[in-house]
Amino acid sequence: MMEKAKRPERISAKIGPSILNADLSKLHEESVKLVSCGADYLHLDVMDGHFVPNITIGHPVVKCLASKMKNVFFETHMMVSNPDQWIEDMSQSHVDQYTFHVEASKDVKTTCRKVRESGMKVGIALKPGTPTKSVEEYIDIADMILIMTVEPGFGGQKFMDPMMAKVKWLRENYPTLDIEVDGGVGPSTIKACAEAGANMIVSGTAIISAPNQKTVMNEMRECVQSYIDKRQSTQGS
């Protein structure tokens, strides 16, 4: 029987830029810049052309990047049709968290166990059309739940506000769970994410294209943290 994931006593706001919209010919340079501007972690989108129609980077690129940035927390968002296939490769590439889609796994508990045994944290992602109840039985063995706020596979899509109902339900029922949102998240939508209860924020275009990446990340982090503090203050009173 797989052990439950260890939850922190308190959650915190974390900003994880997605490099999908970065200049991939300067991947290392762009990644170093993001971290120096305050990124808490880097979110790497891995697409196989099957689960989603696009193809992006694979484990050889991830390994090269991670080997040059050893103190950075790397999360791979595995938009792939067979998530079990890439666990060992990503683990050996120094990935810290392996986030796979519940829709793609044939046996979610087994996938979670394999990820944990490989030394990585477990993230479970949901497409917009997938109900939250589909992951309810796995929440205790996952480190994080990712609520997609766009359809996976393409950058620059419009934020889906109705997905905040999923985030709100998760936060109300799991106060110390890491809840991530990904897709169309930026200064104009961060308040909705923070208010609903997300604490891990993936943002691509809004950060990558910003004249001042540090300012954008700081503003989003402060917004999210203010709602976390408010919520925890209310719970403690």
C-alpha cells in the first residue's frame, strides 16, 4: 500500500514560469534569467504528439538543462499518452516533480507509486473537461494537483474562469494541498486563481513577454500569498 504524501503545515505562493513560449534556441539563457528574476521553480511542458497534437522537448533536453541548473526545482508537465514510459528517464534527468494526466494513466495508483519510487514528487493533472472527482481517491498519495485552465497542448490560450470551481473545492477540502493552475494565467487573471485557492502558479506568455519579468512574478506572488495569509488567518481564528 502506497504511503500518503507528506503535507506541509502551511502552503506558500510559488511562481513557476513555463518555458513553452521562450526562445528555445536560448533555453539555458532564458531559464537562468527566469530564475534570477525570482522564479520559484521551472515548469517544463513535455508533449508527445499523441496525447496532445504538438511535440515539444523530451528528457535529453531536460537532462542537459537540469545538469547546468542543479539548485533549481524542475517540474515536468507530461502531456503524453503513456506517462509510465518516461518516469525513469525523467528521474535520471534530475526532474524533481513528475506531473502526469489522470486521463492518460491506465492505473493512476501504480503511476503514482512508480514516480514516488523513482525519487520524484507526484503531480496529477486534469484537463478542463475532467471532473475533480476523477482524482479524489488519489489526492492523499499525490503531492500536487494541477487544474488546467486551458486545453493542454498550446500556449497563449484564453483563461477558463469556470475551472476556478475545481480549485475552490480542492482548497476547501484539502487546506494544505499544493494546487497548481496552468493556462492563460497572468496579472489579469491571478486574482481569480488566488481567491479560489491556487498556490502554485504556472505562467508562460505573461512572464516570458513581460518587459520586467521580476516585477510580474513578484506581483503575482504577492497576490497569491495575500490570499493564503488571509485564509490561514481566518482558519486560525
